[in-house]
Amino acid sequence: MPPLDTPQDQPNLLSQSESSAEFEAIEQAVFEQINQHRAEIGLSPLTLDPVIMQQARSHSQTMANNRDLSHDGFQDRADTIAQSITYRSVAENVAYNQGYSNPDERAVTSWLNSSGHRQNIEGEFNLTGIGIARNDQGEYYFTQIFILSN
């Protein structure tokens, strides 16, 4: 019987655990850039929430594993968050990039240059969670979930 959790079975999970400090630094950088933009236009800062972070990280890891940028499962993520946080509205931005020394800046810049993504960043939200994952091909996947809590 073959082993169940060999690196070949889950290479991206291994890569993520080995690089968790790097991902946390990138997540923090995205968070700071988003709040800096909000401050520049007179909006209040977002607050990081661990429940939302977990959902964002999980989705980024799924996208990295599947090499598929998508909002698939968004309603499931929103429903899971709703079990812990009563909210009035929820939105999500996703991004992908590869080959840059500043993947966080690239993701935020691409969001700000897209009207729909920018609308989420500048929206009436007070909580957020950011998740980053990288696969074996060096592709970075980003998820940011925005919540307006009650």
C-alpha cells in the first residue's frame, strides 16, 4: 500500500508550510497597501479577522493547487464566515502573478486598475482577510475577502 501523504501527493501544501513566514509577510504587505489606499481617499481602515483570513488562505491554496484563478466556492466561504460573523455584505478579490520580486504590489496594483476590484477595495467594509499561496511553478495566488459586519 502506498503512503498517503507523500510530497508527490500534496506538493503545494508542503511548499506553503515551508514558506508560511513569507506568505504572512506578503499578506501583511497587501493589507497595509490596501489600508494606505483607503486612507488616501478618506476611508477608514479595514481590520484583519482570523476567520476571514482562514477562508482566504484556503481559497488561495485551492487555486494554487488547481492552477485556476476563480471565485468558485465564494458562497460557501461567505456561509462559513457567517457562522462566526454576522454581516451585511461580503465581496472578494482574487489575483495571480508569477516572476515578480514584489508579488504583493503587483496584485494590489492590478486590483486598483480594475474598476470592479477597486470598488471592493473602496467599498463600505470594515473587516478583511487576505490569503496567499504559491505552487511549485512559482505562481502566487491571492484572495482578499471584504466584510461589512453588523
